[in-house]
Amino acid sequence: MHILMIFLDGIGLGANDPTVNPFAAAHTPTLFELANGHHWLAETGCQISERALFVPTDPRMGIPGRPQSGSGQAAILTGQNIPHIIGEHYGPKPNQAIRDLLAEDNFFKQVVAHGKTAALLEAYPPGWHRATNRGKNLRSSYQQAAYEAGVTIFDDQAVYKGQALAGDWTGEAWRSQLGYDDTPVYSRHEAGVKLVELSRQYDFAFFSHWFTDITGHRGTVEEGVALLELFDGVMTGVLDTWDDDEGLVIITSDHGNMEEIGNRKHTENDVPTVIIGKQKMSFAHDFRTLADIVPLMASLLLGSG
């Protein structure tokens, strides 16, 4: 089996209020289906459908305050209660304490240590690589986790070769925002198909979409709706391509944000975790917080946990 983790930065389960919450306003029939006929809201609760398990997941992990990206992402990829260990929620980028914990152990490292393959399927432009290599730009926790495992961080050449996707799914942003005029552009459905096809080359594949967090901080409800409807189309492609016997697709987030447009700060809401695949019910019991994801993935993929 193999696992594809789709990470959406900054999405939580908020109120059924379309004036502030894009999840209450967007037309997302595929996401609706994944939550057993419900919108992704605080009132939805745990849901089981034919293909998916939808679980509200605790990003607070017993520590007061607003969950943050650095500690939340690290919890997702280490299986440890990072906020408890370091004594606070921290972000957006990981501090030295979090980087030390990611260097000590994370799921990318576990996969590689078991002789299996792992990939971060999002590519980054040359400017990001130059700034990071010079130390001017800190990696996010999920980027740091992949780096510590020796996983290749893809660049624009991987986009050209079809080995990775841009963070906006379709690649349109590389043309409109980064100045490329010949990089691939996919329809939303094609992007979902491509994501599954790329994931099949690895035992564990991770893709990050961070536009949701940016929109939560300084965007509009209309922009949030557009992002969710784009993601809905991507997930239609994913579901059309994914064979539920081949493993798991896991969708999750690090903290709430985009479900309260106008707040501009993170929320303390639960985040959605969606598990797609025949073994989805492995997550139905003893799964409560972001720190519970790695032990379950390790049990299924590595025979440990």
C-alpha cells in the first residue's frame, strides 16, 4: 500500500455562516460527499461515507492559545505533541527546538529508514531554493521534515518534467505570479489525476497547499470560495483515479484560519481530517489530535507504531 497526504494549511471547522466562512458558501459537491453529505463545519461531527471517514481533529493538544503552523505541522509529521514538548504553540516557521525534534525523528525519516520511498510533491521556484540554501529563508516544518530525511525538494525543472506540481494545484500561479510562460498548466481535474499518478511512484507522498492560509489571513470570502471550489475539482480528479485498495489518501490541516475570514488570526477550532481508502476505519478509534496521525500511518505502512 502507499499513502498520499494532502495538507491544506490553515483550514478549520467553523460556523455555518456564509458571510465569513467559505466552507458554508462554496459549491463543493465532492467535499460534501467526503463528509457524508455535509459541509465541512463545526456542527458536522464525525462522518462515515462509502469512501471516506471525516474526523474533526484537535490541533490544540492541551496547550492554551492559538495553534500555529510550525508546531502543528511538526505534530502531524512526528506523531508527538509538539506544543506540549516545547511548552507553546509556535510558528509560522519552526524554531530551533522544533527543528531539533524533526531532525531526531519524523515520518519521512521513518519511511526512508524502512527502505521505502518518500516525496514532497510540491515544487518550489529557484528563488526559494537560493534563499533557503543561503539561510535567508527558514523551511516550514513539513519542508524541514523532508529535508532531514534526505528527500529531494523539487524545483522548476521537476515541474517541467511532470515530476511535481505547483502549490496552487494547476500551475497557473507559476505563470501569473512567477513570470513563467511555458510551465505546464492543468485543469483542476487533471491536477487531481496527476497528483495520484505521482503519488504511486512512492510509498509516502506529501503535497502541501498553503494558499488557504494566506487567504485566511488577508483574503476575502469570495477568494476562499474560489479556492475551495478549485480544491473540489482537484479532489474529483483524485477520487476518479484513486483505487481504494491501493492505500490511503489523508487530508488534514495544522490549524484553523480560513473558516473565519476577516479575523486575520488563527482560530482554536478543530481541523478536518479526511481518510479515503479501504483501511480508513483504522482511524475511527483512538484518533483525536494531530499527533495521532503518524502512529496510525506507521502501523499501516511500516508495520510499527
